[in-house]
Amino acid sequence: MSAAARERLRQLFLERAVLFGDFTLASGKKSKYYINSKRVLFHAEAITLLGELLYDATRDLEFQAIGGLEVGAIPMAAATLVAYHRAGRHLEGFFVRKQAKGHGSQELVEGQVKPGDAVVVIDDVLTTGGSAVQAVEAVKAVGATVARVVCICDRLQGAREALAGYDFRPLYTIRDFGIAEPSAEKVELKASSSGRFELRKGASGKYHFNLKAANGQVILSSETYNDKAGAEGGIASVQSNAADDGRYERKASKNGEPYFVLKAGNGQIIGKSEMYSSVAAMEKGIASVKANGAGASVQDLTAA
């Protein structure tokens, strides 16, 4: 990566994009600063530099396409394609819609991405990583594999944890812009003893359980089991797997609503979430399962 290009782009971010005040982020988090990347992505010099840096950050890979979630990834992908063309290398671009259109092809992934392709997922500014995760799941759904995830700036508030298992490489972190990570905004996944499993027996005679957070909200529901011992084994499996981000599979319904499933080491689904209104809300649900699952008590309501 060109040190001069990286430093110049950093200066442009500081001059144009780094704002201070009271903001609500796409993740739902509150923040005293905001990085408005659009003020840089639509600047001639900055977008040219960014294309060069994204080329440098990915040129060691053999892959077929680059892109990410609309809107920020669209100019980023275009700039990278220009840089690859100048270097004499072919590359396709794509973007992922936040929600499928109700007409036309009704596809979430727009562009030339085929089953078996290796792709790089890009994003501008990541907080919890939810937007990148949504793009990753969308390209995996069409049969592609993710070779790397690259963002412009990592706010150091959970994106790396959400993308565990992927080659995640931010060009900058907030520290590069002189911003310290606020302790109140750090991601802490502490085990909680206030969550609980509720084990029940249905009218059909089969067993199931729900994992509830401290506020009583159901954050994970099981499949049905033929016997109580099977359900108790499912609870034990949730307890042992809840803290591992690699056990969560982020998905979307036919209506585009995000949800997740928790899987055991053998790939079996041991719990499913509700449908969420946004990826950010889904990521909060996953964080709640991680925080509550391992240490949750078990309330046996089978005799109720």
C-alpha cells in the first residue's frame, strides 16, 4: 500500500468526513462522532486514492468480483474496478440491495456474481459489522465464497468479532483519525446469570425451550424434541456454543427480514431467532444470546 496515498486519504477524511456532536448510527448506537464517508466517496481525488488503496489491499488474491451493501459500497467498487483495469486485470463489480425489489429480477445481488466465484466484500465505515455480514450472507446465498472483507474505517465496536472466520482488513481504524475508543461503547460480551431457559412440554407431548433475556424477551427458540432428555441436551448445546460467533448463521427471509440460527459443532440447528426489522437489530439479538446463553439458568415448566 502506498504510504503517501494512504496518508493523503487520511487527511481528506479528517478535513471532510470526521464530524463531532451527538449522532445515532445505523447500528442504533449513540456516538459523539460520526464519519460521513459520502463526503469523501464523491470527491474526485479521494475516490481515486481509495481505488488505489483497495487495489493494493486485494491484489494478492485470485477473485472474480468486488462489492458490498448499498449505498457506500457502490462508488467503492467502481473505483476499485478502474484501478484493476489500469493494472491490466479483469474484475467484476456488484452490490447487495438492502431489500429485494418487488419487480424485475427481484435479486438481492446485482452484478455478475456466479456460483463458485470468490468475491471481496467491501464497506465504508463499520461499527458492529452488520452491513458487511448482510452482504456476506447475500453472496454466499448465490453460491459465492468470500475471500476477504475490507472496509475503509473500523470503529472498533464489534465488526471484527461479527466477521470472525473471515479475512477482515480495515484500511483505517478510528485511532488513525485521532479518536480513542470510548469505554462506554466498547463491545463487551459478558456472561449473564439473569437470562434463563424455559423448558416446556407442548400439547402434542413434545418438548421445546426458549432462551429469554433478563427483560423477559425471547431471544432464541428451539426445535421440538420427542423427549425431555433431548431438549435438555439442546439447552446444554446452546450453553456451550452461544459464545462462539462462528456458530451463528445470519439469514434473511423471503421478505428480506433478517434472522439468525445457532448451530452445534455438527452443523445441526439448535436455536432460531425471531424476524428482525434490520440487520443492526439482528446483531443485537446475537449479542444478547452470546451474553445470556452460557450462564442462563434452566426453568423446568414441563409440569405446568
